[in-house]
Amino acid sequence: MAQVVKAVDLALQQIDGAKPSVVRLKVSALSHLMSHDVSSLQTTFDLASRGTTAEGAALEILTVPVGASCRSCGNWSEVDQIDANCAVCGSSDIELATVPEVVVHEVVVME
């Protein structure tokens, strides 16, 4: 969360006196963050943002599925767990697309 707070701070430096009300993150469905409940993530964000421009903002998580290609049958699908099998042939020999784990998608600023 420290990296998220840092990214929000950098973005808001360009807007004089901007105070975020909501920070929306796009998080890979396979990210370790998804093993935590939203209230735990908000608490961690609150602690990391203390004393920064992001302090007091609500955290929203948008889960992004990860694309996967089956090496056996060539099927392309989206998966939301690391040990997924192909939806067509059932093979576990799938290749996951490389996606960022966490992206600051949007910062809503109070007016």
C-alpha cells in the first residue's frame, strides 16, 4: 500500500490543494492482495496514507481477471485463480498473461 500512496501523492502534486475522496485500484484476480478482505486493505491503506495527501480517502478495489491460453487446445479464457484449468478441455497446462498486479485506476478528488 505504500507504493499506492506514493503514486497518489505524485499524481496529486500537480493539483494544488487536491484532497482525494476515493482511490480506485485495479487489482489482478491472482494478486496476493485478493487473499485479504476489503476492510483489512482499507486499514492498511489508512495506515500507509497517514500524513499524506491520500489520508482519509476510501479505497475501492476493482478485480481484474487474468487472461490464460491453454497450451493443449489453444482456448483463450479469463481466470481468477492461479491453479485454474482450461474451461474447454480441462487441461492444467495453461499460460497466464502477464498483467500488472496493482494499478491506480482512478483518484476521485473532492472539490
